[in-house]
Amino acid sequence: MIGGLFIYNHKGEVLISRVYRDDIGRNAVDAFRVNVIHARQQVRSPVTNIARTSFFHVKRSNIWLAAVTKQNVNATMVFEFLYKMCDVMSAYFGKISEENVKNNFVLIYELLDEILDFGYPQNSETGALKTFITQQGIKSQTKEEQSQITSQVTGQIGWRREGIKYRRNELFLDVLESVNLLMSPQGQVLSAHVSGRVVMKSYLSGMPECKFGMNDKIVIDKQGKGGSSEDGGKSGKQSIAIDDCTFHQCVRLSKFDSERSISFIPPDGDYELMRYRTTKDIILPFRVIPLVREVGRTKLEVKVVIKSNFKSSLLAQKIEVRIPTPLNTSGVQLICMKGKAKYKASENAIVWKIKRMAGMKESQISAEIELLPTNDKKKWARPPISMNFEVPFAPSGLKVRYLKVFEPKLNYSDHDVIKWVRYIGRSGIYETRC
Amino acid sequence: MQEWANQLCENRQFGSKMTDSKYFTTTKKGEIFELKAELNSDKKEKKKEAVKKVIASMTVGKDVSALFPDVVNCMQTDNLELKKLVYLYLMNYAKSQPDMAIMAVNTFVKDCEDPNPLIRALAVRTMGCIRVDKITEYLCEPLRKCLKDEDPYVRKTAAVCVAKLHDINAQLVEDQGFLDTLKDLISDSNPMVVANAVAALSEIAESHPNSNLLDLNPQTINKLLTALNECTEWGQIFILDCLANYTPRDDRESQSICERVTPRLSHANSAVVLSAVKVLMKFMEMLPKDLDYYGTLLKKLAPPLVTLLSAEPELQYVALRNINLIVQRRPEILKHEMKVFFVKYNDPIYVKLEKLDIMIRLASQANIAQVLAELKEYATEVDVDFVRKAVRAIGRCAIKVEQSAERCVSTLLDLIQTKVNYVVQEAIVVIKDIFRKYPNKYESVIATLCENLDSLDEPEARAAMIWIVGEYAERIDNADELLESFLEGFHDESTQVQLQLLTAIVKLFLKKPTETQELVQQVLSLATQDSDNPDLRDRGYIYWRLLSTDPVAAKEVVLAEKPLISEETDLIEPTLLEELICHIGTLASVYHKPPSAFVEGSRGVQHKRLPGSAGSGESVDSPDTVSAAGVSEAPPAVIPSQGDLLGDLLNLDLTPPTTSGPPPVPSSGMQMGAMDLLGGGLDSLMGDESEPPPIPLRTDTPQSPQLSHQSPSPPDYSPTELGGDLGGSPAMGAAFGAPPAVMPASFSAPVSGGLDDLFDLGGGVGMPMGAYSPPKTIWLPAMKAKGLEISGTFARRAGVIQMEMTLTNKAMSVMTDFAIQFNRNSFGLAPAGPLQVLTPLSPNQTIEVALPLSTVGPVMKMEPLSNLQVAVKNNIDVFYFSCQYPISMLFVEDGKMERQVFLATWKDIPNDNEAQFQIKDCHLNSDAASNKLQGSNVFTIAKRTVEGQDMLYQSMKLTNGIWVLAELRVQAGNPNYTISLKCRAPEVSQCVFQSYEAILKN
């Protein structure tokens, strides 16, 4: 199991050092600093073995978190734990920065004592932790409160405490998708997938039982067989094929496995209910058509057309097209129909920004790139043209069908809950080779 | 790093002091004094601030142990936060101040009785972290109470505390009966308590490999599976990892566990997913392959594995390392998922390199076009390592998918045109492999390659280029000039290049003797007289003598036909792969090494294995693995570094025949004397001569078993090649590069000729007797062997191939010291033990000897296929003879194909490969024929009768995994049978037909 956990600043100075196992000596702290943080070469692996001791590290801004062990630990678990540790810390004091870590070091030690025992991760749900580890010192608790805390920390529903009350029961549901594309210069889709998340904010009283439904092909097909499909033939495709999905630990997995229904008792506040991935019938919001022509050895002509491919009533925002330029670029002349374009020498790219663009439109940029003559034999690698954007729909086609709330013990019903649903599609890695 | 290792060792000796003296000297005296005063302050707040300062100093490595009594004084407090800080201090310094630490015991014992469960748990948690013997004694009573505490939070903490205590004093834990209490906690009502108890027990069990601690039986398994649904994500991981150690009793239990584990594949936590994958991969081994559920399960595994690739890069890396293993074990799972392994522009380099590896493994005819297009893109990237690997991958695609070879070669040529130095070098190295794989096809590109001769500065590329020039010397007009140019700086070259240059020039000489005599003399003198490298000298002398004694023989040896190279590379040796599959998700799977290679002490040294399959599947108990098992226990020896040929050869040569002993067969290199002559195909040299030329040299050790153990390696070279080329392969050095740390021998004999499955050595033990064995014939007449007569035959008995010989001494003197060696042969036959002639053979005495054979020896295609060249030595001389074995003795016991597979395979094999023969004058009916054939492991899968003609469909499998399918037509009343044979390696058909004939007529 995890033998020790260290946090360093960018210089390699130790901010937090907690050793859980006897086989990890103090010098392990230095070994990591010398061999990884101060190493001359780029980090070649997130797992490093130094003198039969293994180090796992992740970086958050310029803070290094390292777990160390001498055993054959579950490596996946160690990384998951390090991420979890970051989540917990952010939930307590915001951004993980040197200053915040230093200011909260007592709290961090307290957390590390609680969520890692002898190197074994324990309950690390912030909802539960916050009931008894606080920044304002320990509140005196009554005996009832104490046993409530312990039963929650160890209980089946470790992510939610009892007795939560809201005057207004409200639910916010965001479908956040990132659409990824790799397209050949000829416009052939080399790979495309959507990785999506369903993120919720719930402010519900009591211990509500929730049920979430979407236009999952398997569910729809199953229902279709049973009765007649009433809303069949409506606009667009009705159901989507989900390649795979994973759920927050509050979701009853065995129920999903057998009935494919998503039921759960939600944590209070923010959480990520599910993640999913689709590869079929993806709506690609933009198409990029590049045209690069080499005029002699010292000039390049680049023309890029972008076409928006969604309903004309919808508006895409924060559009940015990034066209890489060779390293020996001496000057760039730009003409674009819409938005603003700039050559950024430090980034070796032309950045073309458009604030808003409606569906079914197209726009174009042309650039003349002057090159310095070089004797560098190596050809320019021509990195792909990348795009960023945000659209108000889900490129996978996912639709929320229902989100039902039941709380039999309290007197509010599904109708009393105010629910908000929002769809946001963003570009992931959206690249077209040129 | 070495220094740090030393420090670690020192630290161990000193009983691991927590402090570092150099920090001590930097601590100001005044600071400690100030803190002391503050700690003793009356004000609570001030006290707390002071303790915080102490902890901060401790964190940055200052020694604040001098404050021990003052800090401990603050322990008696109601303030939980302060208490926790003091405990933290105690955990760090108690060991250095054992006497004073006793002061804390009372508080701990008291806290363990506190009405607040959080405080009780805190006390028991902290006490376990204090590694002071005296305190440990006091811990037992409170711990016993806490294990039975009413509050689950205390119990789950106490469960872990047992593991802590066991780490300090294992005996104490056993004596106090804590292990039984811990076992009881597996039945606890609270899932988290169960999970922690499982974690603690698993850890304790690891250091007691033979104890029955984790007594997993269907009842406990059921409890664990129930808790699995209810506990935290971490608890689920503990339970799944524990489940993976269980071996279900039968396939039904296996299936029911799998069914309850599969829902975990949708968990958001990647570790839960991978641990579930581990359980499924392991238990799947037990499911019959024709079960519907088996297919369902395979389908369910792909999506979660793909999803892992959208996790954070560090997790992706771990996932990819694991997928690499899974793809090797069960390629069918991800064969359609090639696209997700395409490299993204901004992937971290460690993710890119791993993806590339998997892409090559998944490359097939179906997706090769896409893969090549991708690889071409990658070859223009920035990172040098990545580009090199991409170029190498293109070469590997060419070798793996024949249809793509042409495109690969033209892509490589394009890349050579870029003139980027390392790209060119890498391309030349892979092109050499392509030449080997497809002889006489792409040699037209040699001219382009020669243009780049000057830019090559890496030994591997230079050696590859020299190999090409030597191999195709007859087509390159100025080959002599090219090679001569290398010769100028001969002594500055690396050994790899020197050896290669020597061989290449000798090849050139043999091809164009008139013009190059001077050159060859020059290189021979450079190698033998001016070099102090024994390998180079040895090889030089061998060539020299060869050339001066018998140039014709030299030609046969040096220009011998080279065995084909295998398609798959970098494969992990199967027993290691099995072990690693049992360690999915762990560090072992990231390093691709067994835990014993990086974990100290007793932990994790147990070798895990996959359970045996239920169906007829691949039996792992072939006789070959028995000998292999011995080797696998050898310590993880030196890992030769890539490209260092000298080191490798020396290593191999100097290693004494290892203790546990690889198959003792071709131990040539080590023993001086006549036996050496038998090595490496030299025998062909000696032909009919009765007196072999005296060559008092140690030959290369191409047949040495150590060599062949390390075969899986980046370039596609089978070690056997060294023989034919007399060690002249340019890839020699690289061929041994960076193998996994421990490389048990077993199946590594590389089989050439595009054989289907290298590792599928069947041959389960204990099968019917009565396999056909031809009558003995005289192999070596007495007049040719100074009075020794040998007659013999081959037989397959209980799954073991035997060479049965009758040795007769027809001479006048006593014969002793018998030994036997085989030349390399088509199926890698090699003696599995020494020739057992115990007594001296007196004149006129006859002795029967049965020599068990293995099929892991070096491989070279013989003509005819079943030809075996044997050398027998006794105290008088060495004798050579050749004999032919019936191919039927290579038919293994698990050669029965399933009907569906048979049908599919029959269709799949192109009709060109079909061969038809007539068996005349056979008077058996079809059933009798079928029975007779079955005795020799020819299995009848189906029988069909059409118009009085019986059609028997039969299958057999050779020891090297080649399947042969047969259709035997028997017409009642007609003594002539017709047989059609289909096989992916059609050259075996003739031999198989002969065996049929022999078996049926016998």
C-alpha cells in the first residue's frame, strides 16, 4: 500500500510530508526531488522507480503530489487516490497553490490522517468529511451527532448526511459534452467521439430517491418492443447508442446492469453523476476546410474555410481557429471575413477568433506567410489546425427524458421540485490535418 | 541514484532514523528554546500555535525531537485538533525517543475508552503507528476492545490496526488471536469494516504465503460479493483484488462470480474498473469457450477499457500498460478498437509511446491502411524517441501484414528522403528486417540506401547497412569499395559493427573471390591479430580456418539459407504474461515485471498463475514447461542493455550452466573438446571426413539455451539465425536488448516459416499408447563409425517424443563417454536430457537407449522436412549420421479441433494449400482407420457418408502449433483411399501423407 505522501512546490521544497509505512525513510523525499523534480530531462513516466522504491506523481499547476511505496500496490488506485486528494483539497480551500497548501497544512495533515490509514484509502467523500473535519476547529458534538457522523462515514450512503432541509427543492442538471475530431485534409473523419458528463447540483431535502432517464438506444428499443412508440418519427434521431458509461458511486450499478435504469440517492450540492462516450452519429458542429500552398521556398499561402453545421436558429460562441505556422515565419498577412485574426509569433500560430456564429453559415480566412530561408533540412511537420467553440446542444444527440425525485418520508413530491436542464457542447481536441 | 541507494541501506542498518543530521545543524538553538517556552504556555491558543510551528519545522525536515516532553505534555486536552497534531508529532518521533514515548501510553489507553467514537478510533489508529515495543504491549488490550466496539467507525479503524501491529510484531498478533477476530470481521454487518478487514488480511496473508489465512470458500466469497455492492470505491478495490486470488471450483461458480462483478465495469473509479477486469480476465480462463456467456463477457470488456483512455494522462498510462498485456493474452477483445489508440497531438510522450506499441499489436490486414497513414504522420513529429519508434513500427507492419509490405517500403523510402539523420538510420535498420522477411523482393531499393551510407553514425544502423551490403554483395557493383571504406576505422567501431563487417567481407569474398582476396585478408588480420576482443578474434579464426580448409564448406556455412523471422515481436514470455495478468492494475503490470523483481522481502514473491481452463484449451503442462519452470525460478539475472553486443555475448558465455539448469541439451559452448564442433551447423563442413579439422576454439554459442530464452526482442531476429550466419547478424546485439527482467525459458524457441502460433506448444501428458512407431533401421553402420553401430526409431509415448536407439559395440575396445547432439532441424527437436549410457559398452555388447526429445531447440528448415542430422560422440571419435523421423510423432494430444473451428479454418486456408494424395492397397474400413489414426493423435472430428463413400474429417496439430486438416475418403471395397490435406504451411503435407500411409499400413 501507499507508504508515504509528499507535496512539493515547483522548486522541490517539501510542503507536506506524511509517512505511513516503516519501509519509507526520510530520504525518499529527497530522492524524488533529485530524480524527478530536478531532473534535466522531460518526465518520461508518471511512475518512477528509484532504488526499488516506486514514486507516483501528479501535478496541479506547479504543485507536485507524490505517493511513494515499496510494495506491488494497485497503481490505478494510487493515481485515483491522488486525484481524489486534489478534489478534497480543492473542496476545502479552493485552488491548490503553494500559498493555500501552506496556509492549510494542519488541515491537510488532518485529512491525510483520516482518508489514508496505513496507506489504505478510506472514505474520501467531501460531503462526509466536512461533517467532522472543519477549518474552524472542531465543534463540540453531542453524542447523537457523533454516532451520526460515524455511521455516515462508514455507512452505505457515505456521500450524504441525513437531515438536510431546503425551503425550495431545486435541481440543476448540465449535460456537458466535449466533441473530439480528427479529420484528414480531404475531409475524411479519421476519428470522432464525444465524451460527455452529466453534472448535477442538487438542493433536496431528506434522503430523496432519484431516477434519471435519457434517450439511451437500449432502453428506447426495449420499450419500443413492449408498447407502441408514441412519439416515433419526431424530428431528429430519437435515441443514441452509448458506447460506454461510468457512474458516480451513488448510482446502483447492479440495477443499471440488469435493468439499465439509473437510480440513486444524490450527494448534496455539486457532483458528477455520470460520464459517457459515444462514437456513432455524432453531429460535428463545424467543418474546417484547409488549403495550403507552398509558393517557392519562402512563401506559403493558406486558406481556411469553416462551415457551421447545425440549426440556423442556434448560435455557437467563443469560436477560435488556430492555424500553425512554420518556425521560420517572418511575416503574415491576413484577410478574414468575420471576427478578428492575429499572427502570434510566440505561439507559432495564426489565431482567428469569432465571437458568435449562427448555424448553416460559412466563413473564411486567407493568409500569406513569408518565410525566412533556412538550411534546416528537416521539413516542417505541419501540425493540424485546431478549433475551439461552444454550442448550446449536445453533439452526441443525448436528450434528458426525465429526472424523477421521490422522498416518501417528507411531504414534497416530484412536481414540487424545480428542475433546470442545460446542454453545452464544447470542442475537445477538434483537429483537421492540413 | 546509487548514492541514494547506499543511503537507504545505511539507514536500514541504523534502524531507520527519522532525522537527518545535516538539518539538525541548521536549526537555530534559539528557535527551539522559543518554541519550548510557547509549548509550556498557559494559554491554549498559544500552545496550539506552538505545536503547529513544531509540525511545520518537522515537515521541512528540521529535527524538533528535543521538544518531545513538551509536546507530549500538550496531549491531555479536550481540543481534538490539538490532540491530532500532537499525535502526528508522536508518530514521527516516538521511535527516536522510546523511553519518553511511554509517557503517552496512559493517554492512549484512556482515549480508547472515550465516549466519543471519533476519539477512540483516533487513539487506536495512532497507537498502531508508534513503533516502540514497550508501547505495542499496551496496545493489545485496547485493540481487542476496539475490534469489538459497537461503533463501525472504530471497528474499521481497528481492523487496519491489526495489520499495523502485524508489521511491527507478527508473533504477538498471532499469539493474541487477533487474526481470528479479523477473520470474524469479514462477516461484519458494516461494508466498510468488511473491506478494511479484507485489506488487512490480504496484506498479512501476503507475508505468510502458506498460511490459510484468507480461507476463501464459496460462503466468504458470497459475503464479499454482497459487501462489494455497498462499500466505498476504495473498499470495492480491496475486495476485488482479494477476489482475484480465489480460484473457483468449477466453471459454474466462475460464471456466477463474473456475473456479479461485471456491473463494476461502469464505476467512475478506474481502479475499480481495472480490478474488476482483472477478476474477469482470470476467471474467464475457466469458462468453456463455446459458452454463450463467454462471448458476452468478451464483448463487455472492450468498452470500459476504451473508456479508461479518456481518464487523466497518468491513469491512461497505467491503463495502456495493462491493455498491452490484455491484448497479448486475448487479442479478440480490442481487435476492432484500433482508432482509439491513435496518438493525439498533445498526449504526453509516455502515453504516445504506449499507444504506438498497442497499435502495432492490433495491426492487421483489415486496418493496415489507416495504421500506416497514422504512422507516417507520427514519423514527422518532434520527439526523437517517438519518431524512431514510429519508423520501426512501419517496418513491423511490413513484416506482420504481407499485403502492406510494399506500401511500407515506399513509405520508408520517403522517410529516408527527408534526410533527417535518426529517421534514416532507423529506417535502414527496419528495411534490413524486411529484406530478411521477403527475400528477393525489395532489393531494388539498395541503391537508395547506399546513398546514405555516410550519414550513419549509430552502430545499429551501420551494422544493418553493412549486413545489407554483405548479403547482397553480388548486386552492388562497388560493394568492395563500400566495405573497404568502413574498414579504415575498424578499431574505432563498436563490436557490433566490427563483427558485422567481418562477416560481410567474408560473404563478399565468397561471392566475388577474385577481386576481394586482399580485403578479406586485411579484415581477418585486423580481427585476429590486432583485436583484443575474444569474440571478434574467435569469429575471425573460425572464418580463417574455414576458408583455408574447405572454401566450399565455408560457402555452405556462411551463405546458408537463413530461417525466416517471426511476425510478432516484443511478446512477453507466456508464463510471465500469465503472472502479469493476475497482477492487472498493480505496479507489476506497469513495469511488466513480476513483483519479485522490484519488491523486497517476502511480500509478493509468490508467483500467481491463471487457473487452468475447463475445456480442451491450451494445456500448459507440456514437458517443455517442466524444464522451463526450473529456469523461471532463477534469480532475475543481469538485464543486458540494448545494443551492447559485447556485454551480452560475454554474459552468456561466462555464465556457468545455471544451477537449476535449462534443458541440458546443447550445452556446447561451455564444454571444451570435441563436442564444441557440433555447434552451429559446423557439421556440414565435416562431411565425409573422418578426422574433423582441429579447431581448438570455443564456437559461438548459438545453440546455448541461455540465448534462446531471451528471444522476444525489438528487431525480428530469432537467435537461431546466429547459427546460420555464424553469429553474423547485425541484429545480434539488439536482439537481446531489454527483455523483461526475468525470462523463463519455456516456449521461446522461435519457430520460423510463418508458423501460426509460436507459443502454442500443446502436448498434454498422458495420452493413449499405441502411437505408430516405425521399426528400427540402421542409422549408423559399424564400418562407418569405428565399430559403433546404431539403429533406431522414433516414438511418441505418453506425450513425450522419444528417440529409441540400439547401440552395439562391434569394435575390440570398450566404449565410454557417450554424448549426442542434433543439428538444427525443421521442428526444433533437441535432446531433452543427456544420452543415458551408464555402463561402459564392452565389445559385442548391445544396449537399448531411449532419449526423450524436446521441441524447443533451434529451428532450421531441412530438406526433406523431417530430416535430422545427428552427431554421436564416444571416447573414440565423433560420428555423424542423418535419419528421418515420422512426422506423426510430432502430433500432439490436444490436436482435436472443434467442429466449428474446423469448418472455419478449412474455408479460411486458401485452396492453393490443398494437397491430394492416394493411399493404395489399404484394406481397413473407415472406422478401423479412424481408430488407428487416433492412436497417433490424428483425430476424427466428423464423419459423413455420401453414396457409399465415407468421408472422415480429421485434424492434427504439430508441436510447433501448426494445424493440419485432412479429409480422408474411403470407398467400401476400394483399397485406394484419397486424402486431401490443408495446412497453412503446405510444405508439411508431403510428410503428413507419408505418416498416414505408414500408420494405416502398419
